[in-house]
Amino acid sequence: MDSNHIPVALTIAGSDCSGGAGIQADLKTFLNHRVQGLSAVTCIVAETPLEVRHIEQVQESTLEAQLNILSESYPISAAKTGLLPSQASIHSVAKVLIKSGIPLVVDPVMIASTGSSLTEENTLHALTHQLLPLATLVTPNIPEAEAILQRSIQSEDELVTAARDIAQCYGISCLVKGGHLSGDAERLDVLWHADHAHHFRHPYIALPDGMHGTGCTLSAAITAGLAHKKEMTEAVSDAIAYLQQLIKNAHTWEHNHHSICCLAWL
């Protein structure tokens, strides 16, 4: 096989010891999309889908060393960020990527599926002022979009205006995921790209309590699509379809009187 036909993508995120989210989810997704995956670890998280127990940040110098050696050594076609737990980590990432010109997908991870806060209080300001201006695409869910915009999102119409306002504010594309809207009807994700709203509807699937990593996987799949030089709307559409299939075929284990679920990468 000619390695020149295999694109390289970089994930900059936290390490999830349960393997369901973070760097582990990203690398599995890259592999499924025939992309060589690189990783720069921002923090080590002791967690399962049911609990976040401990977060240990990687030192700023260690994070920068990872980013520098990877960017110097590989022809990176696309990159994504996940959990950046502090202002210092965001600064480190922005300092390296501002010189790279690499298409960047920002998954603005702030709150775990369990409801636990994953970032320091000052990270939102750093995210919006240092990282989003460098992004090609940002992929917030509704709570994350509300935090960025400092307003509530209660309807599909507000989903569209949120995607537009974030995209226009930072001069980027924005995919706002509508999974947190109430009801059990179809779900709507809205991509604002090239001054137009693109609507992606898919059936509502009730996620088990013991599952996480859907946002990581979606943003990684989009990153893989961009690494393969797909147009933005195609990369997003294909990634949404990919995630829906993984959710439908999720694996479940029973242990100690509770259920743990994992997306079906295998």
C-alpha cells in the first residue's frame, strides 16, 4: 500500500482511561476512516461514562513538545482539539497551530456527559479569544453554544441563529448539535458554512446513561473527512451518518449492578 495515499490527522485532547471518549475515541475513528492518527495528550482523565474521578493536566512544556515534534515530523492534513482543561493548554495549542495553516476542528469540550465540569473557569475566554479565530470548524452542543454566546437556545430556529452568530463572529464554520433539544422527534444539527445554513436531520436515539464520547467521535470523523480533502458539508454529513451507525450498534456490559455502553467502533 502506498503510504502517500493515507492522510495524517492530529488529535489534541485528553486521555480517557475507559477508551470511550477523548484521544482513544479519536484514534479509533481515524483508523476506521483510513487516516494515520497522531495524538498530543493535554490531560489524563480517570473516568468512565458514569463518573469523572480525577483529571491530571499535562505540563505546558510537555504539551508543546508533543505538538512541535509532530508538526515538524509529519505532513498533517487536519487537526482537532478536544478537552483543553486550562487557559495554559489553550495558549500552548494556539501558539503552535497559529503558524501551521492546518485545517482545525475545535470540539469545545467543557462538561462531561456525567455533568462534571472538565475545565477551569477562565478557559472559555481563552477558547473564544485564542483558539476559535484559528479554527476551520467548531462543533458545540447546545450547552457549549450557550456558553460561547451567553444566551439560551430553546428551539430549532434558535439553533440556526446560534450557528450563524458563532460562525460570523469568528469567521469560521460552525456545527451546532441539537441533541439536547427536548422531545423524542427527529434531531436537527445545523452547519453554518459559506454564509448558508445546512440542515442535517436524523432519527432520535435515546443514549444509554453509560455512554459517552459521541461529540469526540463526531468531530474526529469530520476531521478525518477534511484530511481526505472532502468538502465541509460532505465531511459533516458523512460524519453524522457514521456516528448514528455507531450508536445503533453500541456494545453494552453489565458489571456491579450497572450498565456500561460503548460506541461500536468494532
